[in-house]
Amino acid sequence: MPSTAAVLLLVAATAANTSSPVTAFSLSHSPIGHRPGATAFLRAITADDDGDYNELYDNDGSSNLAGDNGSGSSDDEVDIAIVGAGIGGLCAGAILNTLYGKKVGIYESHYLPGGCAHAFDRVGKNAQTGERTVFTFDSGPTIVLGCSAKPYNPLRQVLNAIGRGDEVQWLRYDGWGMIEHPCEEKELRWKVELGPDVFEQGPLAEFGGTEAQREFRELQDITIELVSGAVAIPAMAMRAGPAALIPLLRYFKELVGLIKLGPDLTTGTFAPYMDGPRFVVKNQWLRDWLDALAFSLSGLPASRTSAAAMAYVIYDMHRSGAALDYPQGGLGSVIDSLVKGVEQGNKGSKVNLRSHVDSIDTSDDGTRFVGLTLKNGKTVKAKEGVICNAPVWSIVDLISNPETKRALNDMMVPREVENRQSWIIPEDPDKRSVIQTVRPKPRTSEEGGGLLSKCNDSEMTGSFLHLHLALDATGLDLDTMEAHYTVMARGLGGDEDDDTDTACGELNMIALSNPCVLDRTLAPDGHIVVHAYGAGNEPYDIWKGLDRKSDEYKRLKEERSQVLWRAVESVIPDARQRVVLDMVGSPLTHERFLRRPKGTYGAATEDYLKDGSTPFDSLVFCGDGIFPGIGVPAVALSGASAANAMVNPLKQWFCLDNLKQKNLI
């Protein structure tokens, strides 16, 4: 019989993985200073402006990214301190403030909230008037399911619970475009449409044939076992730690079917459904498609992606009423609502920006976590504990007490190790990097190690390469375009002449977001925005050690971004002549702005921490290194689980009663 942890993992994965964590990019005609921390200082746009510089924020008097937030030298006292204002931290803070009446302080290094989903402003010239205009860019998801209609994903569940569910207007659309071999003679275009039988009777039949159709139907039938029951359990019923099962007793009927599956399926990867013994996918086109779908979820092939996550997406994309959702105004509107949830009421809760955390502090005897010390010297007293939303690789350096470090690590000193990488960089510069289809052997299994050693040794998936564009839209017919495309640079199966290349190959899958198709208000009249990017398929080591101000760095950005330009030109052939504003963001950009070690997409599936609990009830983790892992709904659930772990289970039970009475769960 599976453990309690195994059941919780399955519930978490199936509830949370209702979106692909791909990134949107939006543009709005907005006044200067509209984002927190913005100033009225402007300078001329030059050809050197790129993803590593933001004039509205970098020129506001601070000398570095994580400066003093100017809030004064007096110390803070809160009930619960949260490290990081990513979606996980914001969801945790909003729940604790709104539902549990806690005074919360969130401390964020960045000048903007939202983590990988934050919105930011840039200055460009209006193509028609020549006037200088502030454009607002969002770096959050375009492919999201479960926000506009039930069954709601955890992000929407949290927004509903904190009373902000109706603030965000979700725009529904039915699918996305696929382009293989862009701008080549063998270019191939097709569309992925959601709903029952549409995919099976369309591209699956055309490219995979009857064998693929049969296998897909059988796969749907056998993977439904990972979905049934779990969808009925809300995010607010989750909690980290030894009391996790208590609130789930409310949903005992739904748990019965899950308990029978066993831990290998509930906590494992999709490999048993790809390569046996549970099922074997033989059709090559279907295997390539499942790899592409999985890569958008985890930055890894299907055989290394969470089985529960894959099962839920296969179910959710093809059910009756399925649709994709995009937030009107861009993802910044979602972040704004979460920040309001943190700060609403009279508790004095606050999201503190430019507030870099140097350490998470303990009591003198090391038995409790009692607060934070910030880079500016300010201290934060946390009467009830700390939630850490930092990447798992950063946690060990945040713990200030050496003895507490040992206590968090099975009484061993955490080892400093070179991070395992999902990508192998070849010695021959003319060859592509190769993603590891088999998990690199963890060092912790050989040498032993506790929680912090596991954090340090977690495998890092690849990084990002971005091309952000604001374009003159004169003469473009947006009604003939899709809101999103997936462009396969070398085809769905990769380069036919390279047996190491796959759908998951280096910069093969390019996401292309075109949100103005859905929301014309995202850009001034006569403009659109486009965002092309490789998510998780740009190896960091190609960029390692480069000076961001060097000519070598600029040349590499120009060279590496050409595949992104080709993706854009497959939709808008004269895009380069339409440019109003263009920026290339590299793995170093991701590392610097988002404080993501090596710019990583996140931890590999097999290395997710099983939940956010630690040996101390006064310290809980959340974020994409904790199961269910990568993705906006996943980290929202992680934040809810962490928040609930900071209160008594009985209080959580009463909260669930209250939410049910209000028809919010």
C-alpha cells in the first residue's frame, strides 16, 4: 500500500499540472511609473538595449539589482516571513493574510513581484507618432488551462479563496498553431485544437495513422487511473508535513482509488507508460508528440516527466469543454491580484521589493527559525516561522546557523557539489548539446545526505533564450493569426540526420506568443508584441563566465537568437522591418534578474522534494523545486500547501468549511 506521501504527491500533481509553463509577452500603452519602483527617468533607446538592462529601474539610483528598498532602518516584526515574491510565495502570503489573519512580510530581491511571472516596463517609440511610450511586458504563461471554467486549477482556486477570483478576466481560445521546419521548403503547418476527438481525428490521424490513434485511445484509458479522484481534492486541502493527511480525510471517498495505485506510479515518471510495463507507446510520431508535450511541462522528455502531470494534461486537453485561457491585460493582472491578497485588510502585511534576504535566522539554541536578515542590515522578526520560496539550490547559503544546517541535513555538513545538469555539452563546438534521457546518477545515493544535500544535488534542467519584440502592425491581419504557436525548428522529431536530436533537442522547440490576437488592449493602436523563446532547451554552460558587457556576449546573443527570429518570421515574414523595440534575454539574464542559479528552468522531476516540510515546523519550503514542481498552477499549489502547514490542522479544517459554505471549493 502506498505511503501517505505517495498519495499526497499524486493529488498534488494531478491538481496542479493544468498548464504548460510557457511564457507570454504583452505590451501596453501605459504611463511612466505604473509598476512599483518605476521612475520618470528616461534615456534614449539605443541598439545596445537588451534583456539585461531596464532603464526604468536600473537607473533609479540603486547600484545593483537588489538594493535597499528605502523603507528605513527600523526592524520589522511579522507573524510569518516569506523569502521570495514568486507565485508560490505570493499565494502563501495571500492565504495566510486573508484566510488565517496572519501578519505576513514577503521579502523579494527583485524590484518587481511575481518571480518568473513578473511584469515589467520598457520605453520605446510609437511607430506612428514617434512619441516615447512605456510598454509593459509580461513574462508569464500563455498556455493555461483551468482558469476560466471548472475544474479550476490551483491558481484560480487561490484567487477565489482570497476573494480575488473575479478580478482577472480570462480570455478563452481553442488551441495553438504548430509550425515545423520554419521558412524551409519542407515547412509544415497544423493546429492543435482542444476538445474530444479533435486531435485524434486531425493531426494524430494525418501524421501518426490508425496505429497512433489506437495507442492514444489506450493510453488515455490507462492513464485516467492517475486522474480520477484527485481532481475533486482542492488545493486548500493540501499541507506539508506530518499532519498532511488530516484535511484529506474530508475527501476519503476520492482517496480510495488513489491508494490502490502504489508509490511507483503515484510518485514516479511517465516512463512506465511510455516504455512499459504499464504501457508501451510504439508509434514514433506519437512518441515525438508526447515528448514535445512533456518538454513544455518539465523541460525533460516524457519518460522523465511526472506521470501524474502527463496523465492530467492528456485528460484535460481532450475533455468536453476544454479551452486555453489568457488573462486580460497580461499576467501582470494576476500578480497584482495576488499582491492585493497579501496586503488587503488591517494586519499590516506587505510585499517588500528590493529587499534581498542574506540569511534565514534561528533562535540562539538553533531550535526554531525566528526571522531574516536583509542585505541592507535590517532584521525581520518572524514570531511563527519562515516560508522559503527561493530556488532549492540557494537554500543552504541562506541558513545562517551551522548547527541548524546540520540538523536540516541528517546531522551532516551539507556537501558543496557541482550541480548535475540535464544537458551534455559536446567538446566539438559544431555539435549540438544533448539532453540526458536517463537521469544523471545522484551523488546523494552514493554518499548519503539529508535535505540540504538533496537540494544542492538536484539536477538542473536547461535555461531560456528570449526574443522580445514590439512591432509596427500596419497591414497585419491579426484575425488570421493564432495567439500562440509552437515552432519546431528541426521538425517534431528533430534533425533526421542526427540520431541524438529529438523534439527536446537544443533550441528545437520554440514557443511563439502572439497575445494581441486575443487582447488588442495589450498594445497601442497599430502595434503588436511577439515573444519567441526556447524554454529549458538552452544550455547554460554555453554562456558560463561571459562578461555581459563584452563584445563576445553580444555576438553570442546575436548568433543564438537567429533561430528565434526565424520562428517569428515564419508568422510575420517582414518582422525585422517592423521592429519598434527588440530585446534578447540570455541564460545570464535569467540568472541575474530572477536569481535562478545557472538560469535554470527548474529541478528535474526525479529530484523534486516530496513536499515543503523540514525537520523544523517553523520552516517550510515552496516553489518549483518542491513537488508538483514546474508551472504556475504547480507553484500556486505549493504555496497553498506551505501556508496551510503554518497553521493548526483544525484551523485549516474550519477554513475549508468556510470556503465550502461560500461555494469556493
